[in-house]
Amino acid sequence: MSPEVWSNFIVSLKIMGQGMEGIFAVILLITLVVMALGKLK
Amino acid sequence: MEFLLNGIMAVTGKELVMYLVGAGLIWLAVKKGYEPALLLPMGFGAILVNLPFSGVLNQTMEGIGVAPGIIQWLFETTIAASEALPILLFIGIGAMIDFGPLLSQPVMFLFGAAAQFGIFFAISLATLLGFDLKDAASIGIIGAADGPTSILVSQILHSNFVGAIAVAAYSYMALVPIIQPFAIRLVTTRSERRIPMKYNPRNVTKRTKILFPIIVTFIVGLIAPASVALVGFLMFGNLVRECGVLDSLLKTAQDELANLITLLLGLTISFSMRAEAFVRADTLLILLIGLAAFVFDTIGGVLFAKALNLVLPRLGRPKINPMIGAAGISAFPMSSRVVQKMAAAEERGNIILMHAVGANVAGQIASVIAGGLVISLVSQYLR
């Protein structure tokens, strides 16, 4: 495996971590807001 | 008479392969009914752009100069220059989606997030197979299970493989009924697939339905601004649907606008299916990585549901049928139908359709958010 491939792979793992974290953060926020909307009278 | 034979004599082996690819896509559309609205125009377009000296591409003619080609013009103006076609299509998609089943059980949003795992798995796999970061990210987005998002992201990232990515995205969306049952069975037991789920939806007010697209646009726009073109247009279409005062615009968005763009998008994207760009070993690799993306989307969603099942009983809550997690991809409504069909096959009378629909529409939002996040993250690492 060339150093460039290895370096891209490491970056892709970081993107995986940050990407999944980001999606869950945004989705969780939307979920909480929708739940709060449901409680509004 | 010799000039009449110029075209025939100029056909190359790669172009012959593309005629077969075009015919194959048309066959899948007509005979199998797989995503015909996209695969048929793409298949026909693949033939059009690969005819020697094709008039649908810009051609330099002796004594005349450059004669513009319509498909090249369409691609350069509506996709390369502005990404207008895939973005505008989201107005139509938003106008068609009823978020009611999701809003009535908001917890289903989480499955939409979990089922994007395949995108990131595929990005890593693509880098291991030697693709650079921009191409790997573009290939990974096939896992969004969302054709317009795949086209948009690969175009923004200037990928060299837009054609192969579009073909893979739309083909695998059509193959969800084959791919997902296989992946679900890999990570679930029969008893897990038989878990029943009660459906007790919360009442969703009209005010919630109207506020939802506005709030989502704000949240996503502020946290993941690169997603806002996609999410914003999707949510605008949904606002037109839910506001209740734009009936004629709603009808136009759902029918004429969506149909017109779909018709042109397939033909336009075929510009990236020219033989020299498409017939290469990398295309086969992209198709394989795309398949892995769909499989790992499904596995990611199912494993997330199984993880929740470790906690829910301790909180006094009933378990979730883990197949619901698989429905968190964007391929709507195929994925929810597949999950319901599997549940009913395992346990007669087991109806989990509305839960699956909730997760499925969550996947539509999560996939466009994922698209924006991938663009932001890749650009951050390429600085």
C-alpha cells in the first residue's frame, strides 16, 4: 500500500467518524425540536 | 458515397460496449421496470453520445467551426455550471413527501442517520482501492441511495466518474428489493425479524407540518451549510405541499416540474457516459463499491436498531424490529415495502409498514444532510 493510499484511508476514517457524528447531531436536534413542537398547544 | 460510411467506419470497440450498456439500461427499464424514468433516458442518451461525430456533442466541422451539441450544452449549463437540474428536482421530491408518519413518531429520525453508514464505509473502501479523496467521496455518496444527491456531490467534487456513479446510484436503488433482504438476513435472526411493533401515532398538527420544513432548513443551514441547497429545496417543496394555499403550484411541482426534470436529467447525465470516460476498469470497481455502500447502509441501520434493543427493555420500552433500521435509507418507498414484506413473510399479520415509512422518509432527509457533510469534510481535508 502506497503512503498516499494509506494517508487517504486514514483521512477517510476521520471523515467517517466526523460524518456520522455530524449526521447524528443534526438529526438528534431535529428530533428534539419535532418532539417539542408536538408538546406545544 | 464514401462520406456516408465515415460514421460507421469510425465506431470504436469502446463505443460498441457503450451501445450494449445503453441497451442494457433500456432493457432494465422496460423489461424489469427498474427506475424506468431515469434508466431509460440514460440508456438512450448513452447511445446518443457515443455515436461517432454525434451531433448531441459539440463538434468542430471543417469550414464551419464549432457546431454546438444539445446534450453537452445541457450538461454544461444545468449540471456542471449550476447543478440546477438535481437541485430543482428536490422541489418536486419535497412536494411529494408526506412527513406525517415520521412526525408522528420522531424517534424514527435516528434510523435515517444510522443508515447513512454505508456512505462512509464506501469512502474508506474506495480510498483503500486507490481512488483519491474527491473520487472516493463521490463514489461513497452512492450509499445515499439518492440519485440527485449522488450526481450533485460528485459534480461539486469534480469527480471523473459522474456517469458511473449515476448509473450505480439509480441501478442499486432499483435493486433494493434484492440487496436489502440479503443484507438484513446477514445480521438478523428469524426471531428478531418476527418482532411485532405496535403503531400508536401521535397526532400531528398542521402547524407542525408547516413549521417542520422551515425549522429543518434553519438547523441544517446553520450546522451543515453545504447541505442547504439540497435540504432547502427539498423543504421548500414540502412547505408548498403543507401550506395548503398553493394547490396549483403543488400540482405543478409534483407532476410537471418533477417529470420534466427527470426526463432531462437522464438524458443530460448521459454526457458523462461517453466511452472514453466510462469504459474503464474503474467503472467496475465503482459498481462494486456502490453495492457495498448499499449493503453497509442496511447493516448500519439494522445494527443501530439492535443496539437500541439492548437498552429499550431496561427502560421498560418494547423492542424494535431491527429491520426498521434498514428502512432508514433514502430509497422511498421501496425500502419500507421490502421491510414490510419481509416482516409479513416471517410472521403472518406482522405489520410494521408505518414505522418503516417513518424511517424511510427520515432517510431522505438524512441522505441530503450526509451529502452536504461529505462535501464540507472533504473540502476541509483538501485545504
